[in-house]
Amino acid sequence: MASLAEEVSILLRCSSQELKQHLTSKGYDHSTATTFLEQEIDGETFLGLTAANLGEIGLKFGPKLKLTAYIARLKEAQPETSPVESLKNGCPTEEKDMENQNLVNEIVSAIDGGEINDWEVVIREFHTEDADNSTSSSSTNSGTSAGSISTSGVTPSGTNSTNSTVTNDPTPTNGATSEAEIGKIDVIKLLQQSAKGKEILENFNEREKPFLKDCEREEITRIVVADVLSKIGHLYPSTDTKEHMGASITNAFTCLKINRPGVSNYCHFYNRKTGGFIDTRLKTLRRSQSPSKRKRCSTKKPEKGEDKGSKRKNDAIATVLDESTMFKIRWLQSHPSIPQNRTQILQYMNETFECRQAMIETDLKSATLVLEKFPRFTDFDHGFLIINEFLTKYPSSGAFEDNFLLKLSSKIREVAIIEKITVPVKCSDDCLTSLMQCLLLFPAIRRIRRESQTMLLERFVIIRNENFNVEDFARNERDDHLRQPFILCLQSSISHQPTSFFIIVDQAFIPCGEKSANAFKVLFASFYVFNVQWPSYIAPFYKFFEDIIFCIKDAITPSTDAFMSKLDAII
């Protein structure tokens, strides 16, 4: 059984999904562990939670007490000095050989990757060797070099400490370089100084088209961040320095640039609003520090009774309907979708839109209740009313056919070939195949090991033979991973050509015709119309369509930007 100190080390590197698995293995029930996944709480955040925090996320009294005690024990077991902080106190000076500097970077990388568990021994040996060589150059070079790291304690900017305070543009201490004096970052030269960097350059130059894999981009980020941190002497570079790093990387590898109006071409590496890969790397290095030594304090907690951003407002008052609106709703419930009713259905659906949105926010707390109240969503013109409702909510949303099918689907197929992504099911529909390839190309989805590719795809689409009984499938109990809306595609068992599409929503099925593009639009719109969350495992896939294809959000995530830079590199 792992000690508490080892558990702390494991938790500091845990994602929210891995934290859920860890808590389950410790004996906590499934619903308690799932709460942390739903709230997107990773291991690092978990270690900083208080009893009040645990109550705010909805834990019952018993599990809250147990977890409060567990977190307290973990905090007591945390080391006072982190491996990265300890490394700072022995970084080589300008006169030392480059090999020593590379050793520092390799140790930091190994600690971060979990390759070194007994880091205290490694660092002690490094300091012993370093001390043997330091005495001969102390008198003539009392001002240390730009490559040295500060030996003084570093306190995050904006926080108070009895020892020292570091601003966003810190003054050099003990030889560290001012961030304003870093100068040009020669990314290619840095890569040539490490074995992994040389391998990246060799592979990149051998490719017919300029293209970098996700693992290569991550390694480049690690190398550049390590070099800058070794110069500035702490783990908290300013926003200008982080932008400088991002611009240097994209200038060295133009295939990584973002080609989108209104944003910098390196915004996926660093963006002042959304962070980016550089911020993620810095956060990883800081995880070995105790929570009290980290830079950012938690934001102001909501006051008691204040809305905490839930999907629905639980305390909202039931919607009050006037007689005219009630008449229209009853008419929609009693009149089927036949040609002579079409015009009236469209009119009444449009006229009851605002009332319906208020009811979904307050009274109709599931897709089933929405469909029972407004049954025409299920049988009107292959899901047209769902798309129309979505367009009414987001009138300036982008067009799927233009932004995906025309501009990106061929690039997605080409990237899938380059990265050797194969769809585990046979389908002759180009649009649906491109959508499945797009889902499997996202690094965050590909890293999931708990589920197979087939199960991940089933959260988006299930393909069955054309004689499959749709009604029985929709109304019977399904596996846990088939809770949110998804596409059901029926196709020929011989030609693998789709013959019909349906959207499965709770126990209802919505016919969507014979075109996969229409089925996907209905599916995507259903999450917004019925106020339903995306499936957590494939959320980056839907976020990409929200940001890039339908353009209904202003802030674009770094993972979406990185995916787009990969597609933009395909000419």
C-alpha cells in the first residue's frame, strides 16, 4: 500500500478522471467519486479543498467528513520543499559546462513525468557534485550568469510573504536574468541541444508536408519553458514572457500558427484569457509545490444563496402561462405533424419560444419532460424544429456545410492518414466518417484508456443494420455511456451505406432522414435546445464544433486552437 507521501505525489499529477478512479480504489462510493469528475476537479485542486468546498459541490454529510479528514492527512504528508524548488538552489553558472544545465532540465522533466520517485536522492547527488566544482569560480565571478537560478525563496506575485515578494517582472536575484533581458529565444538551437529535440527536427525535416505530432509539440513546449525558467530564476514568468515563448515557437514552426482573424497566431500556446500549453506546462511544474506556495489564490467564493453557475436554476419560480400561450401549447400537443398542420405548427412554435425557454430553465428539467410537453420536436420534418429552435437562440451561428464539410472534412481525413487514425466501424458515408475521425483525433480523447475507441465513438454515434428495431432500443435500458443524446445510424450490411438516421434522447427517438449532415446538426442543437450537458469523455469534440464550426462562443480553448493549427498546416 502506498504511503501518504506517495499518494500526494500521485494526486498532484491526477486528472479529474484519474482522481475519480483513485477515490473509488480508496473505497469511496461511485456517486461521491463521480462528483469530482463532474466538477472538473483534478488531484491538485482536490488537495486544496476545505470542508466548506466539499459541501458546496453537493457531497453528503458522511462522505464530506471522511474526505475532510483524508485531505487533512494528505496535507500533513506533503513535503515542505518541492523537487523543482530544490533544484533552483543548485543550478549551474555561466562558466559551467552545458552538460550540467541539461542535467537540470532532464531531472525536472523526469520528476514531472513520474520517472524519478526518490527525487531527494537525485537532487542531493546533483548538489554534491555541483558543490565540488563551485569554489574555484566564486571570487572572479561573483555576479552569476544569465543561466543561473535564484537561490532565494520565491513568492508568487500578488501575494504577501515574510521572506520575499516577486512581481510579474521580477528584479534578478542572485544572478537570475530580468525577464526584459531574455532576448531572442532560438527554438531550433534549443532543440539541437537535446536528444529528443534533435529527433523532432529530424522527423520534421523528413516529412513531405510541414507537420508536428502532438507529442512533439508538447516536447518543444517543455524544452522552451525549461530554458526560460532557468534564466529568470522562478516558476512564474510574466504574461509578456509567456507570449514571447509562444511567438518564438510558432515562428520556428510556422505550421503551428493559428490563421484566424482577431487572435494572435500563437494563442493556443498562450492566451491571456484562456491560458494555453505554456500555462499548462508551468502548472505541471508547480504541482510539486505545497498549496500554500502556489501562485494563484482561489477566487472569491460565492455568497450563500448566490448562483454558482449551475446548468439550471433550481430555485427558480415556476413559469406562469397566459391563456393564449396555454392554448397554443395544448394545440401543439394534440395536432400531429401532417402537411395541413405544418404552417400552424411553425407559427405556434415560434410564438411560444420565449415561454418554452423559460419552462426548460425552470420546470422541464430533462429532455423527456421537454418532449412530453412539446411532442412536435420528435416528428416534425426530420428534426427541423430542433434546428430552428437552436437558430432562434443563436441567430448568428455558423453553417455546418460551409465551415466543416467544405473547408475541413478533407483536411481531417488527411491528418487521420498521417496520424494513422482508423475508425473501428465500417461506413461509406464521407461526412459521418470525417466526424468520427475528427473525434478520434483529439489528443485528450485519444489518451483515454478506460474505454475502447468503439465505446468512445458510441457516445456520439451507434451504427446498426437497417432492420434494427429503433423503438425497442430507445425505450429499453441502455449502458451507462449512452445517457446523453447520440446518433443512431442504420445502414446496409452489404454496402455499408446509411439508409436512415435517428437521434436518441432519453427514451425518445427523433427521425432525421437519410443525410448524416442533418442528423449531426439535430444532435448538436439538441444539447442546447434541451439544456443537456455534453458527454464528458468527448466534450473536446463538441467544444470544437461550438468554437469553430457553429461559432457561438467567443473564447476558444487552447486544445481547439491546436487542432485547428494542425488542420491549417494541410494545404
